[in-house]
Amino acid sequence: MEDMSAGESIPGATVIIPTFNERDNIADLVSRVAAAVSGRDVEILFVDDSSDDTPEVIRRIAADAPLPVRLLHRDKPVAGLGGAVVEGIAAATHDVCIVMDGDLQHPPELLPDMIGRYEQGDADVVIASRYIGGGDSGGLAGAMRIGVSRGATLLTKAMFPIRLSGASDPMTGYFLVNRRALDRDALRPNGFKILLEILVRSDVRIAEVPMEFGERLHGQSKASFLQGMQFLKHLARLRFGKMSLFAIIGAVGALANLVIMWALTHLGMEYVWAAIIAAEVTIIGNFVLQERYVFNDMRGDASALAVRFAQSFTFNNVEAALRIPILALMVETWHISSILAAAISLVAAFFVRFLFHSLVVYAPRRAVRTRKAAERVGMRLETETAAAE
């Protein structure tokens, strides 16, 4: 694969737009894309799974469009939106592909910024991010969806802390990718988070530009509880490693916590003091096991051992300080067993602990991230030089 040289213009690009019953958006979408990329060799490729007359609308508008517009209609859709994107990348005229939704929530006016960022020559993927300076997720309908989106993003980054260290918004559907940088045979699209699949399964360099996520003008959101469950299943399929090990160690720690607490209360100690002692013992034990079995591959790039322990110990004690009063409230208010209350609180705390340790305690130092990015560029240049010789 040839890298872009800094400042070199791309020969062309394909804008891939997967659609499902988006007939009312097609005219505006084509018009705005055409205006945004005027003067460039750009085509639009609709990959359509619609059950309405969206294909006919696309064909009609394509006849008079100011840029090439192609339609790939899938009579038997496979792997949902992600599968549509993969088929679109394979069918694109150009290697540089830009994926965007067909509901106008992804502003076409951002296309020049994405192409310009790619033309700097140091990235294979350019992500339109809602979560960097200048970005905005206000187009999501309501505080609940915004919260779910942010939570899913944090969970995803925690499960792939190395691969996604350069991506603030790996869940977005708006991105540019050079298909020659992808290991397309390794892609297993499943649902609607194809960028995550690409970033996890291909060794790519990442850059970002800020995006103001727009409001849906026509149609209905495809997001649903079923898709949320599908996303979690896909996430587990991609990486059922660190989080599962963290869960196993957490379960061992929780069991030890409950055993210590049970033993101390049966020796006559008040349950609050028993919970405090049990928490301190298991906090230290969990840290030792996590260092050895969960985050052992990340220790070399993270902060020093003393710093990691201080961060982990402090966070877990703050969490315990918040959790134990809640435990007491459950016992006194719900009149349940203190052991049951402790078990409930430990389960609730699991995800928060995992996110903190993966994204903070074992996060690569800034200097390490910079060095590794430079090494990747250097290795790629050496490979190309050797091939040329």
C-alpha cells in the first residue's frame, strides 16, 4: 500500500451511503454532497436495503445529478448496515472511501475537512468525531440517547484501550478510510458499528476532525433495544478477553469480600466495619491479580507501578466509600441481608471499575503514544523503500 505524501491531493473518492427507507432524504443529500465536493473527482454510491421506493428515487435523482451517482440495491441484505458498508467499499471506484448515513445527521459540508485531513498523509482513517473540540452530539434525541452513546463509547474504548487509543468516537458512522489499508478478509460485519470492526481488525493510523451531529429531518431512527443487544453481542465477539478476565478476578474478589465480611460479622463485628476491612483486603488482592493476568500487556507503556497502585487504590477506596453508605441504605430501607446488599453493590460497581482501570490506570503515556505513532510511520516507509528497491 502506498501512503499519501503530505499535501498530495487524492485522485478521487467514493462516498458510500447505506440506506434503508430514506426516500425523503435523497435529493437533499445528493445536492449537499455535490456542493461540498465541487471541483473534486467524487462519486456517490448508495448501498440500499430499502423496502419502499428509495431505489427509484435514487435512480431518478442520479439522472440529473452534478456528480456520478450509483446504486447497489441488495435484494437479500446480509449483516445489516455493516455488511452494506463492506459491500460498498468493495464496489467503490476509488480507494479512498467516505462512509456516511443517509439521514442527513452527518453533515456533508464536513467532507472537505475530512479529505483535507487525509491529504496530510499521516492517517489511513479519518473519523468525524462528536467528542473532540468543536464536535457536538446534540443531534441525538434526548439526554437518554446521549448518555447511552457516551456510555457505549467508554465501554468500547475500555475493551480495546490500545487499538482505540487514538479514537475519541469509534462508534460514529461517519468516517473516511483508504480501503488499501484494510484487512478486508478479516472483517466480520454485524450490525451498524462497522468503524469499530475496522479499527479493531486492521492496523490503521487514525486522525479525527470535529463533527456537529445534526438532527434527523425525515424518517425514524434505526436505533432500538434489539440493536443495543446486538451491539453488546458484537462487542463480546470482538473482544471477550480483558473484560472477561477482569470479571473473573472481580468475581473472585467479590466472593472473598463476602467471605471476609461474613466471617467478621459472625465474630461479632458490626457489618459496616466488616465491609470496610473486606473492601481493603480485596482491593489490594484484585490489583495484584489484574497486574498479572488482565493488564500485563499494557504495563510497559503505562505509568510506573507505584502510580498505577496509587490510582487504583485511591479510586477503589473512593468507590467503596460511596458504595458502603448505599449498602447501608439498602439494608436499612429495604430490610434485606447485608450480604445480599453487598453483592448487589459489587455488581453495580464492576463496570465503573473496569472503565477506570482500562482508560486511566493503564492508559499509555502521551510520550509512548507519540513514539509509537512515529515508529509505525517509519516502519511503513522502510517497507515501501525496500519494495521499490
